[in-house]
Amino acid sequence: MGGAAFALYSVGFIYGRVAIIILLYFLTPVWSTLIGRYVMGWETSRLRVLAILTGLAGLIVMLSADGELPIPRGPGEWMALVAGILWSVGTTGMRARSTLGPGPSAFVFATGAAATLVLAPFLEPVPSGLHVLDMIEPLGTAFVTGALWWGLSIGCLMWATIRLEPARVGILLMTEVIVGAVSAAALAAEHLAPLEILGGGLVLCAGVLEVWPSRHRSRPQAG
């Protein structure tokens, strides 16, 4: 599920605005808290309830910024939302049950990502007129960056995921929200409307609220 989540999240950038895709994905602390409380039976503090309400309020404000119903629009936004939910389910399972090391975990992660290839025919037609020589350079780039991204960084992420609470993992990954928004503005000339900025700020606040109670509470026991 974690691999499929990252693949959907990555592909979602092609079909939506970068900042919105990132913010929709990083509602993960909300979903992780709900799963931990109602599926795993973990304790939920008042601050975590406040984090959930703040995150959901941010989602509604952000998606209704143009005066329409607060639901994702377009395949990119739906992919990001589904990816965040899948990541929350996956990290909860890893936290509670996983005994794999970072190497095998990264392999399973990449396998889950590859499974999302089944969606490819529904998103874009197969390119025509391509020759083998045309594919050498992009495939070489894909393998090199893939070795660094999926091999090194995902291995580190999987090592950390089985040692941290799912919500805390989502919080630590939230640095991508700031980097992504700045990069989108600088490189793709994307700018958020005031209400979208407000909604995004609420999502970030939900993440901050989520991390506070975990400092004062023992980690949930696996079992």
C-alpha cells in the first residue's frame, strides 16, 4: 500500500497543481489518527481530535476556494487523496506488524508501486512512433534516479516507518509541503488563491497539533 501510495502521489503531479496535490496527500496525519483510534484501538487525545477537525476544515476550505463543492477535481487530486489514505493504512500496518528490514521493505514498497501500472492504459494512450534508441536516455535516467530514490531514500524511510508512529511519519514528511509550494511557484509559475493558502495552512496546523501529544504518550504496542 505504501508503494502504491507513493506511485499515485507521483503520477498525480502530472494531472494537477503541485501545491494542491501535496496538500491533499499530506492529510495523512488525519487518516492515520482515525485509523489508529477506530481500527487499532489506540488512545486518541483531545489535541489529536483537534488535529483531525483542523485538517478536515483545511480540506474543505482548500477544495471550495473557487466556490464549488469541496470535493477533489480531476484525476490528479483524486490520486493524491487516495494516496494519502493508502499511505496511512500502510504505515499503520508497518508500525504495528512489520518485522522486515529496510532492504526487503524497500523491495516490497517498489513492488506495490509497480502494481499501479494497471492504471496506465486508463490515463494516457500508449505512445506511438517510438524507437528503441529514443528510449535509451530516458530509461537510463529512470534507472539511475530510481536507484537513488527507491533504493536509498525509500530504504531509509522504511527503516524509520517501523520505528515511528504513522502520524509522526506524516509530520516529518511535511517539509515537502513547503519545498513543493516554493518550487511550484518558482519553476511552474503556480500560485495559490488566498482561500487555498488558508486551507493549506490549516492542513499544516493539523500536522503540528498531531505531533505534540506523541511526545507525552508511550508508543502503541504492536500486537
